[in-house]
Amino acid sequence: MNVADNAFILICAALVMFMTPGLALFYGGLVRSKNVLATIMQSFIMLGLMSVLWAVIGYTLSFGHDIGGIIGGLDFAFLNGVGMDNVGSPAENLPHMTFMIFQCMFAVITPALISGAFAERMKFGGFMVFSALWLILVYAPMCHWVWGGGWMGQMGALDFAGGAVVHMSSGAAALCCAILIGKRKGHGSTAFIPHNLPMTILGAAILWFGWFGFNAGSALAADGLAANAFVTTHMAAAAAALSWIVAEWVHGGKATTLGAASGAVAGLVAITPAAGFITPMWAIVLGLAAGVVCYGGIMLKNRFGYDDALDVVGIHGVGGTFGALATGVLATVGAEGLIAGNAHQVWVQFVSVVATWGFCFAMTFVIFKAVDATIGLRATDEEQDRGMDVSEHSETGYQM
Amino acid sequence: MKKIEIITRTFKLDDVKTALAGAGVKGMTVAEVKGFGRQGGHKEVYRGAEYQVDFVPKIKIDVVVEDGLAGQVVEAARKAAHTGQVGDGKIFVSPVEEVVRIRTGETGDDAV
């Protein structure tokens, strides 16, 4: 066990924890004022629900002994055998508990990311059940496949900090949910204008800050690799913020603050799988491309007619996919991608992309249909008119 | 007594307030309002989605004055709020039947 690594990863876990309230603000500012609390709640309460589920069952399904490359065994259920020493810890330099709680924060934010797709129209009770099932049936298997000794990791797929596990999975789920739940009432005729962009910008800044824990911490040690991931993360976010506003300047006429914030998040998403595998200069190139690619990504919903309210598909789905493929091309640090002469890596990344989208979309479809049929997920038109804050939570975000 | 309602540009509030005080107005009520007229609205863009916003933010100032003061108050407000561009606003003048000062119970011109 290494005490310096332990100190670093515990702090990183706290940084990643802070991303979820950051996301709550990022999303909260983008909705109309009558839905601000319901939207914030769908992120914030994941700190409650996912943390408990993770300790009880999620962690062991992800990191218990490998069963056929598909899922983890029940050895660590109820945190059995997850102690203060490194016995059984997937990272030998860390106490098992440290590794567990760091991973816990990833499990918290991933279902919260999806909530942007069905914002302003999902009932809270159904949402909680959907999210709980999603953690167990989608997140835990994905996490096991990539990091827990499952088939994707065995195949050699590169995912440094969660491009597939966190971003592609939530992006695929978001697409499925947006299609199944249907458009918000008034979509196409009502102006869905963000009610508080300063809140959104602050949320994006908190995400950026927390992302250092997410990516640098994924080195699982306080070493040079962590430094590389920290630097590439920052450079990709910076470059994507720039390229997004240039893209919209050219395309739409003005550079917007929402564009700068969205671009930064797009860059952070795209660098996530690549952070520890590429150099800073390639991170800038990746970020510049990610800003433009995700700007295109948010246009998809208009072309195909689904109401992905807060652009989870466009930013996390498209950005995560782009990042995963780019990792296969640009990897030169501790792994070899196309530019290092290993074309096979691109194929491996492609397989992981297809499998992630296919599995997450299909499983989300099943969970959504099951919860919708039993509990119900879509709020009625009247409830949407009143606003989800009053109709689902009996409170309002702002008093006159 | 006359009630004078002035709809003006938001950035003209201070100028109009000063001009009204100079013309002998002793109190006023101000509200932020939205509306549209010939000026029309503007376009807003969020992540590439374009929205036409029809209602333009304006300031509405209400004052009530004695009949004899109304002419000069209106003229002072008009001069202060004037830019010459479409969207300068409007002034409405209407008769007021009664005014009551709540603290003392005075009525009419004494209460203004």
C-alpha cells in the first residue's frame, strides 16, 4: 500500500463527488424555471440512491470475481471484505475501501447524466426505480466488462476513465429514453429557453474542476501518469471550448457563453477514454475536433426528431464515441494506437463502441418499458404545464 | 388629478426620473414590464436552436399629479425619454377620480 497514492485518490474521489452537484447546476440552468428543482433533484438524489446501491450490490457486481467475462460475483456484497488494507483491492497500492469509494462516485454521476434527456417530463417515482435498475443492469456490467476483468478489458479496449462506461453508456441510454418517453409538451411550438445560464456556466466550471479527479485519479496513483491525464484533460476541455464557439460563430453568427460551456464539457467527455494514453498536443487536437463534432452532434436531434432536452446524446454519446475511436488512433502513452503503428487498436475500439451502444440501448429499452408499464414514467400534459417542481415535489425554486 | 403612465427604454429610467423630479413630481411607482409594438422582438440562439423573442423589456413609470402640473410633466418625460429611434415608448394620460393618503386619510390634491 502506498500512502501518497491513498491520499491522492481519496481527494480525487471527493472531486468526482462534486461533479454531480455541478451537473445538477449545469442541467438546472438549462430548463425552464418551473422545472429547476426537479431537474436538479434528478442529479442530486443520485448521490443518495446510487451510493447506497453501490455499497450493497453495485460494487461487487462490477469488481467481484469475474464470471465468464460478463459480471462480477457476490464476494463483496454489502462491502464484505472491503477493508482498510489492500487485501482483495483491484489496486494493490490502495486500501480496498479507497478504490471502492472512488469507483462509487462514477456510479453516482452516470445515471445522473442520462436525466438531461428526459428533463422536464419524467415522474420522480418512476425515475428512481428506473435509475436503480439501470445501475444494476447496465452500469455494473459495463463497469465489469471494461475495468473489472470482463471481456472488453480482456480484448484490449482502451478506456482510461470511462468513455464507454460513463459517457457512451449514458448517451445510449439517453437516446433510448428520449425516444421512448416522447417529446415535451409544446415541443416545436413553445420556446424552451434556458432560465438561468449563469447557473449552467457555474455548473460547467464545477464539472471541469471535478473532472481532474475523474481522469487524473483514474491513474489510481499519484504519479506521472496522473499528471499526464490531468494535463490532457485540461487541454482538451480548453481546446473544445474554443472550437465549439468558432463553429457556432461560423455557423450561427455569434459565439455564446452556453457554447463555451458546452464545448468545454464536450472536450472533457472526449478526452475521458484517452486521458492517460495520449500526449498533451494530441489532446489539444482531440479537443479541437471534439468541439466541432459535438456541435454537429446536438444538431442530430433536430434532424431525427427526438427530444433530447439537454443534449446528452449530442455531447456524451457522440463525444464519448468520438473519444473512444480517437483513443485507438492517438494512443502513444502506455498503449499503441494507429499513429504508433497499431491499426488493430482502432478495430478493438470500434468493437467496444458498437457493443456498448448496442448493449446499453437494448437494456435501457427493456428497463424503461418495464418501469413505464408498472409505475409510469411520463408526466401528464397538465403536470408538465404546472411544472415538475410543483407537480412532483410540491415546491418551487424561486419565490417572487 | 391625472395619472401619467410612461413606457420607456430600460436605460432611460434614470434620465426620466430626474426630469420628472425636476418638473415637480414628488413620488412615482416603477415596474419592469415586457411588451411589443412597432419595435418588434429579437432572435435568441441556444445550442443552435433559434427562438424569436417577441416581448421586449421596458420600464413603466406611474405618476399621479395635480391637473395643472400634467402638461409640463408629460413634456419633461417625453424630452428625457426621447432618442428618435423606433421603440422610445409611449405616455398615457388619464383622469384620476380620487387619491387617498393611507397614513393621514387626506384626499384629493392634498394626498398627491
